[in-house]
Amino acid sequence: MSPNSHAENEMVEDRHAENEMVEDQNDLKQPIVRLSSFNGPREPCLSMEFDELEDAHACYNAYARRIGFSIRKNHSRLSKDKSLIGIEYVCSREGFRHQSCQKKIYTNSEPAETRIGCKAIMGLKKVELKWTVCKFISEHNHELLSPRSTSLLRGHRVVTRAQKNLIDTLNESGVPPRKIMSVLSKESGGDYNVGCISKDVENYVSNKRRFRFEEGDAQKMYNYFLERQSQNPGFVYAIQVDENGCMGNCFWADARSRAAYQYFGDVVTFDATYLTNCYKMPFVPFTGVNHHHQSVMFGCALLVNETAESYTWLLKTWLEAMLGRAPSTIITDDDKAMGKAIAEVLPNVTHRLCLWHILQKVPEHLAHIYNKYPSFQRDFQHCIHSTITIEEFETEWSEIVGKYELVENDWLKKLYMRREKWVPAYLRTTFCAGMSTTQRSESMNKFFKDYVRSSTMVSEFVYHYEKALDARYFKEKQKDVKTKTSRPILKTCYKMEVEAAKVYTRESFLMFQEELFNSQNFKSSKHREEGGMKIYRVTLHGRESPFYEVSFEVLEKKATCTCHKFEFVGILCAHILQIFLKKSLVDTIPQHYVLERWTINAKSRIIHGISSDDIQVETQNSSTLMRNSLMLQFYEVVEVGCQSKRKYEHLGIGLQKLHRELLIMDDGSDKDINDANEGSAEDLVLNNQVLSNLTFTLQDPLHVRCKGAPKSVRQKNPKEKQAMTKRTCSICKKTGHVRTNCPSHKQTRNIVNTNMRPAYLGLIDEQSLVKCSLPTMEYPSANTFAMSQDSVCLSTTIDIGADNINAYENA
């Protein structure tokens, strides 16, 4: 191994570390064998013989660990036929820093010197079939470490195969490397027992990440799609490719998402979010709400841009994946490109704009009105949220426009022209499953960001998306079990409530129960009759306003309320239920008021055309399944083995014996597994030939520039213009600074420090004390160090390191 190649593979704490020829035990491509077959003397000596070179290395490395240093390869000799005939293992502090490293200009601070010319060495030469120690020097010219500290030297640090498996599992679950080290420390019984440091964990994760980049990120994602589709035909995907073979827009959906859309796809929200992948491609999830009032996914996409063309392609592809069934309502952000694509692909769908996004833009565009009229915000919010009918909204809107002189405001005019898409009074009669904003999409975006981050590759993203989706469906199963295995507490004596508890899911029932209970707080009176319909006015007891009008048809038991909660949410409101109480219609719920999507049996229908995701082709000889099964069994064995010292020793001896037996039978067992894996691989290749439509390697996508105006050119909200509260110093009670940089405190501290006398005044003269500089000190076999003359003395307690203190004492 050359020094340059080792520097690329090792990646130790300092990126400018010297190019030492230590074996890279954390390399992804190198297998790690924990047990050595060498059972000879513990300390090496001249003429000692080894059967294998690995035994010699294991012996010297174990000796170095006990003594307190680390080793590396220094020189090797080859024969004429290029076979290895000699090698030298030396102390890692052998030699000196290369002149090219000394002349190098470092952007950060220069790395510390590690090589000081140590002469400790063990040389080996090959004599016939054995390796013989021909040179051995045990003396060192530096301080040796304790066995506990030796584990922190880079030559003795290693990430074992078991640790790598645990790191991979935690990393795939979204645990950052800094927290992975805490888990390893807990599992090992302390930091010193881990065998590696946090930087080694970061290096392993980054090496594996770089290895994925070398394979091709987009191509690996494409292979993942092929594998998922081979396991379940209900999985669908679509990828656009540009003229350079780079990945473009990408959409995918599994069978569960496609089936969920057939049950709950009447209302859909979708919104773009960012910082989910390293290419800055916007992530666009299609989201709805299931029968437990949980967010549910209907597929998702990664887009190269947010143009109307990209959204048009996405909606067409998504609609085809959903068997051509369009939703009744779709809720999006106020984006022109989205609106244009929806009008083209889904012309008959009710397009709602997110109310929250609309109201967020009001202070930005009407900042001058907010500053001039403090009451504007209250009046505007009342006009939007408190008006029930269209007539009420129109009346209050006209009053606001005239009162605050907004007749000629162009932005408000355009907003008013689209009032049918965002004003609640216009949309109360449209079923939206209780959604008026893209909050469902926003919550899903936040949920997915717990699994991914801005540095996530797309091949990792699709995998983490699958994991996040599994977590969502697991929560849905939990709700199913809770609904079927428990009974809610009833609050009334009406049979209608008992029936609702049997029909609705738990969340839907609680909503209905609240409306039924609150209906007792209302009173109703007949107001008028219109064409066979009786109109009732419903108000709270003791109040005359606000009032709601309920139109009731006695024969068909149909009622309509001006609040339109049933039309908007799908659950009867308290006003209609009050009329049912008045008419003694509380034995059963009329069937036309029970929406199937809110019931326990909402997913009982069989969906034709979509394969069930529960039926998956899983290889019985999968190494992952076998490892997980063995781990579960071994955990039980470990729990018994750690109950006493006798059981612990017996289990340790048994494990060593079992490990040797497995190493012997390794070739035969691998043959069976490899044959099975080759068969499954051939099946996958066959499926790839059927499913794949790419005859070339898919290139990684280009980095995307996201939408959004720079903050410097947009109008600011009045809240943003408010002056920040200045912090006050806790010492001098003045503003503009804090106690850490308080001038008066700094001056007092310098006076105190000047009067202090150090313990080693015999080594520091008065002039050096005033200048606060250390005298030049000579170290044996080391370079000369000196403190800068312009450094400011804040304390006479100067940390000069353990070696420097020893030098003072020796002087």
C-alpha cells in the first residue's frame, strides 16, 4: 500500500495527517478476521517463526497494544517473481516528517508532529515456507501509553463487522453519526471498549457514501425501482431522461399507496418541499386523509424544476398510476405553474388554494395598511373566518375595501377575483375531508425530514421513503387494532351514539360524539316553511346570535345546515343533530349521513387492477433474514450467559469452538447460499429485461435551483421590521455587549493576572512574564516550539502539555 493511497482511505481526525502506512482496517472492501490462529509466545524475539504473515502481524500488534504503542508497515521486499519475501513492522512514530509536508502551506493550522525517529522495529524474512524474525528492537525514544489509552491509537482502532452492521442499521434509520457513537459506547460498556472513535464512524459512513457515488446514484435508484417492481407488480415508477442521459423528473408509488387512493382519494393535497436530497430537487408528495384521520400517501415525485411542463407531466403520470380516477378536490399552494397544470390535466376537479399560504401573503403585500391601521388585521380575519354565507362575506369585504381605501389595490383585486378558490364561505359546500390548507402535505414533509436531510442521495432517499411509509402504515394498523379491540366511553343515552361507536373508526366517532353532546346546548325554533321544507333557526341557549338555519325534510329525514359541516367534513353537525333530538330521531343514524370513508370497513372493497403489497417474493435464503433470525436467538443466549461467571465462561468457550467450526465449513455453506442467490439474481435480471426501458446507464441529475424571491427584494412584514431587543451585560449593566466580552471585566481580569506569580518563576524571567511568552525550549529528538510574542496574556496558568511539563521538571 502506498502512502498516497493510504491517505485517501484512512481519513483520520485531521485531514492533513501524515501519510503513515498503517493498515486500513476500516476499509469497506477488506474483510475483518477477529480471531487469529497464532498460539505462540506473547512477546516477539529474534529467530521466532510464524506459519503465516498474518500470525506475525497479530503477534506484534498484540504486543504493541500491551506495551503502549501502535505499528505500521515500513518496507517490504519482493523476489524476482514479485512474491513477498521480506517485510518490516515499525513503531508508528518511526522516521520524520517528509520535507514536502514541511513546505506545504496549510489553510488551517499545521498538523502536529507525530514521527520523532523511534527505532523500534520487527523485521521478518521468508525462509522456505515460514516467516522468521530477523531483526527486533524493543526500545522506544518516547513515552509509552497505558493499555487503556492504547485503544485510541489509529493502529489499534477498528470498526468490526458487527459494528458496521449496527452502524448501517442506525444510519438507514436516520440516526446521525454523532449519536451512533453513543449507541456503540452503550453496547460496548464504555467509550474505551468500543475499539474506535466517532471519527472512525464518520469515515466509515462517508466512505460508504462515496462508494455509492462511484457506482452511480441515479442508476442505483433505478435498480432499486426494478427490484421493488420484481417483488411486487403493484409498484409503479416513471423517470424522464434528458438528452445527456441524466435523470430528470421521477415519480413512484407502491401498491399500498395506489390502493389507499381508491379508498380515500376524493381529496388530495400536494405541495413541493426542499432540503430532502443533495441535488436540491423539490420533493412533491401526494397526500390525503384516511379513515383514522391520519395523513396517507398517494405517491410522490422528485422534480428537476417547478415549471408548468414538469407539473403537467407529473399529474398525467400520477393519474395514470391511479387507474385514471381523478379526485373530486385538490388543494395546492398558490403557484401559477401548479394552477396551469391542474387546469389542463384535471379540468373538472375543484381546485382549492391553501388558505394559510394566502393569509401569509397578506401582511407582505399590505404592509402599509398594517402599519397605518392597527384594526385592519382583526377586521380582515373576521371577514375570512367568521362569515358563514357568501352574502355575509361579500358585505364585509366591501366594507373593508371602502374603510381602508383598498379599492385601487391591484393585488387585492386579483385575490378577490379568485375568491371561489380560497374563501371558506365559498367552499363550505365542497367536501374537503376537513382540510382547508396543505397542512397534511406540510406535516408529511416534516415527517419525511426526520428520515432524510439536504445531503441525502436519491438512492438513499427512495429507501428512506419506503421506511417512512412503513412507519405510517404501521400507525394505521395500530389504530385499526385499537378500534376493533376496545369500546369508547359513551356520553349520552341515545341509541344513535351506540350505533355510531360500532360503525365509525375511533377518531371519527369522537368527532361525532362531540357534535352529539354539544347539540344539547342548542335550542331550535321553527322559523318558516318553503316548498315542503321546514326551516329551523338554531342558537345556543340564552343567546340570539349567532344563529344557524337548518332546512329539514321530514319524509326523507334529510337536513341541511348553513354551517355545511357535513358537506365539508362528512360528519353531522350539532345543529342538525339538535333537530333530530327535537323530532326524536335518535335511534339510528340515517344511512345517507354515514360516509363509508370514515367507517371501520372503509377498506373492505377489493381493488381490481392493483396487486396487493402484502404478497411479496421473499427469498428464503436471504442473508438478511438469516442474520436477523440468528441475532434474535443469540440475544436470548446472551441474556442467560451473563447471569453468572460460570455461564459466561462456558458460553465464551463454546462460541470460540463454534466459530472455528463455522470457519472450516464456510466454503460448503456458502456454495448453497450462492447457488440460491445466483438463481434469484438471474430471475431479477430476467425481470429487469422485461421492465427496463433504458439501454444505458442513468446519469445523476443536475443540481436544481429552487423557487423563491430573495429576501432582499421582497416587502417585509411589519413584525420583521420591529427592532430586536438588545442584550444587557450582567456585569456592567450596559447594552451592546455581554459578560464574555465586557471591557471593564477584561481590564479587571488583566490586572489580577499581572499580580499573580507562577509556580515556575525560576524558569521565566520578568521580561518574559510581562510579554507573556514562553522561553524557547529544546526537546530531545524534536523540533523547537515558541509562543508568539504578540499573544495577549489572560491567565498565567498556561497549558503547555504533559511533555512540556516534563521538560521543565528535567531542566
